[in-house]
Amino acid sequence: MDSQDKWFAKDGGFMEKPDVTVDEYVSNDEYSHTGSGPDKAAKPTTGIAGTKPEVDLSNYDPKDAISVVDADTKVEPRLLGARQVAMFSMAGSIGTNIFINTSIGLTKAGPISLIIGYLYMGSILFCINICLAEMVTLLPIRGSIHRFAGAFIDPALGAASAINYWIMMVSMLCLEVNALTSVLLYWVDESNEHMLNIMMPFLVLGSYFLLNIWDSRWFGEVEFWVALCKVVTAVGLLVMTVFLMCGANPKHDSFGFRYWVNPAPMNEYLFSGGKGRFCGILASIVNAAWTYQGPDMVSIIAGEARNPRKVIPKAFKTVYVRLTVFFMGCAIAVGILVPYDDQILNDAIQKSLPGGSRTAWVRALNRLDIPVLPHIINAVILTSIYSAGNAMTFAGSRSLLGMAMEKKLPKIFTWTNRNGVPYIAVIATLSIGLLSFLQVSKGSSQALFYFIDVSTCSLLVTWVIVAVSHACWRHAIAKQNFPLSNLPYVSKLAPYTTYYAIVNGTLVLLICGWDIFVKGQWDPVTFVLQYFALGMVIFIYFFYKMLLRTKIVRPSTLDISHGIDELIAYEKTYEDDLYEAEPRNWFQRALSVLFSPFF
């Protein structure tokens, strides 16, 4: 049966597209996957609108990580549980962006301008999250972002999107490795810097290889606990900010919002007066664009999640927690703790001094003569950066896998080991991570800024492609009379949020390198790096379009249910994944109660 002829029940079942009106659809209850106890009394049943497609399991060997289900569909085990997906979605990508980049933004923009920039970018990310939530909760497939672009816009754009996303991930991977070295230098004598710059890429990339080459349960378990530590740390830093500003410090200084008034609420960046304050806001927007990393990570991990139709909708909700608590909370806190013109902090950033010396948190503790805590925070930053690099390795390898599944890359990238891990894709991703050795010649901090420039543009390109994909998909839904009530997640704000994301995402993409056009700021290397992703996507799009002679997808022929075959095969082959296991001990019960809002 062609995937165009398969439609969905709202809570995850599959139905044949019936020759009846919308009012004659079966009740969603007929496809309930819920149930408890050994009987699993509420197993999926067949609705009157059609039958759930049968899958040939004659060649299935439970010992194999990949099993042939039919001529075209391979089924890999999905090993990440609800708690792992939820925690990864909430904090998996938190690293350099939160702890270092917010402080850089503060020195350029000032406290109020920083908040304005983060609010603006947060509104765009809010809309992007809606776009992805509607599509991915319906189709939680591997490599979803670029596969949606290929299926809903143009196959050539899908290829360009996948390569762009992979470059973004490897750039961020190199960035995190460089940042890790920089943070370690907080404790290491300068005379050993060169040796550390050589050793760390080998050690870090090697450990990432070990964590990612085994089945994804190892990755998920490590990321769960590290992400949990990051969540606790971020919340702890925000609580600490409240206590410090109220006078709970050795100096008994109740400084409150003093630094929002003195020196000034808005910094003058590159120019003086109102023009300089406006440029400060622009600098804050670009700074926030790189800091915000969110729903795209949920989309990548959706292809590894057990029972994704239940788990992924909840995972997308954690993105809003990330937006409000972590990103906005940290943007507000750094402006409270340190004045934007603090000379030591500015010197640390401009001279690329190592480690936590470039973070407002550590600087605030040193200003208040609080011992020990700066070292603890630096250690937490180190752990967070390491975890973020691990997440980039995972996302980059799955991006290559998804593209190879669409036959846009050699089939070798679909090769998996007995654990179901695309090991060739993992090796390829980590191989590019060796670019982190740029720190040997340029210094870890200078190389870090190179990778920030590349990844910022790539991230913005990804967001625009996601929004355009969603607009085309929504248009096809209306054109083909697909009932919105059958979608697992529907936003009342769509499609207006989609249009907002397209317009504003494109605007930020075009201005992401605005400051190099200011007189005296021109640097050809920086220009190439800041707009590299945009030029690359345009080139690859037309290259694939001419090579494969692709056409823009029409709304009337767009495959709304793209990738459904994978989900049918998975749900049939690993049917037990659809039922949640009861907590086995007091610790699991405690976790279940503590994180029940998210999984």
C-alpha cells in the first residue's frame, strides 16, 4: 500500500485512507495504546476504516539490530526511554551557549538590550518549535528535519538541508572541544597550554566514539544524568543570583538591579548615542541566535525514541522550559550579577582568557570575594560542555544516516553494527571533529569564535527551512482535506507562527554578520565564515537539482505521511515498546513522580 494511502488515528494508530467523509472516521479510542498489567488489555485494535498493515516477519531475527521487514523497509530498535528523551530535550545542548556566550552578549549589549535580543529570538524559536512539534509528533522518523524538506519542498533542498545540518553539528562539536580545552586552562599553567591543545581533541573525541559506538542506551543513560546535573546547576545558579543580589554574600552588598542603572541599561556598541544602543540590540540578537538550540535536537532524537508517538509530544513541551528558565533566566541573571563594563570580564573576553574567567558567574563570585565556588562552577561548565559535544556527535551521525536513507549520500552511511548504531556515520562525524586541532595554531579561544560564526549561520538556515517545510506541509493538508483533528499536536496559532518564523528567521539570517560591514570592521575571513552556510546551501541545492533533475513538490501531490512505513514496521516488530514498564524499585518510582510532567 502506498504511503499516500495511509492516514493516522490521533493517538498513533494507522488507518487506510477511507472513501468516506471525515465524520465517518473511527473513534480515536479504537487505536488506544494505553493499558496496564500483564494482560495489556488495551492493545491496538483494527478500526472499521481499514486494517493495520501486516508486516512480514519471516526474516526477523531478534538477535539482529536490523531486520528486513519488507523489500524497502528496515527496522532498527529504538532504545531511548521517555525519561532519557525528556531530559535530553530539556538540557542536551546546554553547554558553551549558556555559560559563556551569554556573558559575551552582555559585554556587547548591556543588560536590557541583552534581554530584548533574547526575547526576540525566543519568539522565533517558539514558532519553530510549533512547526516541528506538529510535523515530528506525527512522523517521528530518523533525519526528520531534512527529510521533511525533501518531501515537502524539493528533494534537492532536502539534500542541501542535511549537509548544512551536519556541518552545523560538526562545527558545534569542534567548538565544544575547543571550549573544553579553554575551560581546563583555568587550572593549568600557561606553559602547558600547547600540550593540552594537542592532547584534548584526541582524548575527548575518543571518549565520544566509545559512548556513541555502543547502542543508544549508553548514550541516553550518560546524557540523562549529565543533563540532570545541568538542569540542577542552571536552577542553582539562578537561585544563587537571587540570594547574592539580596545581600547573602561576604560583603553583605544588596546590589539588586544596580547594574541595570549604573553604568546604563543599554550599552553603546560600535557607535555612540541611540545608533550605538540599536547596534547593541542587533549584537544581542545575533548572540542569542547561536545560544538558542532546541527543537531541532528533539527532532533528531525522535528517531531513537521508544513509543515516539507518546514520548515526543511531551519532549517538545520541555523546549518551553528551556526557553523560559534556562535561556531567558540566564540572560536576566548575568545582567544582574556583573556590570557590562566590568574591566576584568571584558579583558577576559577580548583577550580570550581561559575557562570560567569569561563567564559572568565566576566573575561575580570573585567580585564578592566568595572562594571555592568559582572552581565548582568551572567544573560544572566543563561537564556541561563535554555533554553538549557528545550530543552534537549523536545528532551529526543521525543526520548522515537520514540523508543516506533518502539515497542522497552513499549507502555506506546506513551501515549499522549489531547495536543498531550507524558506525560509519559516527566515524565520519568525529573525523571532521579533528578540525578542533586548529586550536594548536590559532589558540583554543580564537578557533572557538571561528566555529561560532559557521554554526550560527547554519542554525538560522535550518530554522528557515523548517518553517518553509511546515508552511508547505500545512498547505498540502488543506489542499488534500486532511483533517487536523487527526494530528497528535495542533497549534491554534498556526499557520501565523509559521509565517512569523519565515520572515523574522530570514531577517536574522541576513544580518547575522552585520557588524563586519561597519567601517573599520571588515575582515574577509570572518565574512566567509559568517555566511558560509547560506552560500553552501544555495550551491548544493542547485547542484542536486541539476544532477537529479528534481522538481518542487506540488501541494496536491505532497506526501503528508512521508516516512510512515518506518513507523508501521517499528510498531509491528517491536510491539512491546508501545507499553510502558512499571517502575521496578523505589528509585525509579521517585524519578517517575519527580519528572512525570515531562514523561
